[in-house]
Amino acid sequence: MPHFPTSDELIKILDRILDGSRNENDIKLLRQCLRRVNGQNQVQLANNIVNIAEGRDIHIGDCITYQGLDEETKTVLRQLQQILQESQVSISSNFSPQTPTEKFLVNTHSHKQVSPLPSELNIFEFEVVTVDHKGKETKRYRTQAEYFVEDLGNSVVLEMVSIPGGNFPMGASREEEASQEDERPQHLVNIKSFFIGRYPITQRQWRAIANLPKINHYLKPDPSCFNGDNLPVERVSWYDALEFCERLSQKTGRQYRLPSEAEWEYACRARTSTPFHFGQIITDKLANYCSDNDNINSINRQCTTQVGSFPANTFGLYDMHGLVWEWCADYEHDNYQGAPLDGSAWVDDGNEEYRILRGGSWGHPVNLCRSTFRFSEAATTIDKQIGFRVVCS
């Protein structure tokens, strides 16, 4: 009769894998464990693992770093992680180390500290604009969205907008002008409801969190090229953004993270199917991007602008097109073949040293600001055209 690992033994197995001493028997036991647990047993297994880990220096998040592991081991660990996540054990979705040799630590104890999301949300009003294929305004109306306010201290707040769940076709069709092959195949994705920042993170918000104690990674309080409290923070790497989320989570008791690429596109589109949530094109009155040089009436601002300077989409989100590129959690992939269909971050099989950026920037042309356009940079990259916004779910 095959031996079924106890929770205590499972932690020891994960700890050995973390230390690089993987052996075939460990993987065999993990497979047996995954085959045997289901339903309520998954909940019990997850709870037992965390309860045992509480009394040690071992954290499950430590053990699910993928650095240096073979694909078979990664697959088994992903299955185990899914069980833990579905059992509502709080584990970060970002597993990559800060550097190729540094193990990234994730605190599994946070599930006991998580503050509930507000049961009653605030409502704000905003204006939505749509345009035709020539950029002429066709409709302007006021609508509402729900949100909650996170207090960051010293009169600094973070507004988190409620995004309803739903299905949407992610990616671009071949008929979409200027679309690229890495935006295909277009595929239906199911998104669960979540909250996302009303604006990109501002320099004022950044300072409030950057001045908190370090968790894994040092943050410069003022990294940006263009200075202003309500300008978006820029010149922040993917690792910087990740550290911001960790510190914000610790301060608030809620789990903040970077959006998955699917969540970002869903939030940007806001139930539209056009290249921009405004319509077929955007103009310099709708977004901050690099306008065509041959259009003498266009404005090339050549710098960031205050967040919220342009109309929102129908979800109530501002600056989704242009302003600054926004980091997502996902690895770089050449296209959508094999991409998740549940809206989760795609953090396997691709290039984990490069991470996805979305939305375009003040320094890029209009076609790079489309809802479906994908870009990637090394996770260590800092640039005056790169910022981010956060998600809470």
C-alpha cells in the first residue's frame, strides 16, 4: 500500500526541494498526495500544512519558488499551490526571486491577518467619452462605479475600484489594425471580480509605502524622473512594484498584488471590443501618448501628466491608455498558445526574467497604447515611461 505523506512530511519535502536536494521519492510522494486529496480533504490538508508551518521557520511560500527547478517538479508544485489557493490559504501569486540566486520569501501566515474587504462600498461619479474612427466625439455621459478607500497614513489614500467578473475575448483578431501576432490567438477568458487602482500609483502614494520598513527589497522614496505628488511614479522595476505590494499588504492587512495580464486587459477594455475603450482611435484630448509628428494640431507632451487628467473608461479607471506602461505579474510569452483561461497570471513555461507591460506611455505612438498591445522588459528595468497600478482580490 503506497505511503500517503502527512502534512508534517509534506512540509519537510517542500523544504528539501527549496534547499535543492530534490529526489525522486519526494516527487513520488507529492504525486500521491495530489491524487488522494480532493474536496474537503484539500481544505484540511491546506490548514494542516499552514498550522504546522506556523511553529517553524518554514513558510510554504518559500518552498514554492520555481528558481532552478526542473519542469516536472514545477508542475507538481503548481498543482499543490492551486490546492492551497483554492482552500483560501493566502499565498502570493508572485514567486520569482529578487535575483537569479535569491530565494523570494512569501509569508503564509498572512491568511490569519487579512482584513476583510469593506461590506459597504462608496460610489463615485465620472464622465465617459466615446469617439468615432476619426476621433470625433460621438457620446459623452456620466455614470457611477463602486470603490473603497485605503488609508496609507498622513492624509494619503488609495482608491480601489470594484471590477465585476465576467467573460471576455482576450487578444486581437486578425482584422484589428496594427495588431501583432503575439496578441493571438484571441481566446475567451473568465475573470473573477477584483479591485484595481483607480489610477496608476502616484509619487505621493509611493513615498507613503516606500518609507515603511523593508520586507525583501530596498525602495527609493523618490525614484521618478518627473516630480509631482499626483504624477505617476516611474523608474520603478518589476521587483520594486512587487515590494510595494508586499509592504502595502502588510500595512493594510489585505492582499495587494500586481494584476495579471488578463485582469489588466479586461479592466482596460471595460466591456468594449474596439482597440481603445474610447473607440477605434484615441486623440491627445483623451490620453497622454506620442502623437503623430505630421499632425500639426496634436500635442506631444513629452512627459507624464497628473493622474486622472483624461476621461475614464466605463469601469471608472483612468489612464489605461498612455501615460506610463504598467507592470503585470506574467512572464513573457511569444503568444497566447497555452495561456490560462481563468484570468490568473501566466507564470510558467515563459521567460521569467522578463515581465509583461501594458498600456503604452507618454513616449510611445498610438498603436502601442491599444488595449491588446503586449510589451515586455527585464524585471530589473527602470525607465521614466514605466509605472504600475495594484490589484486587491
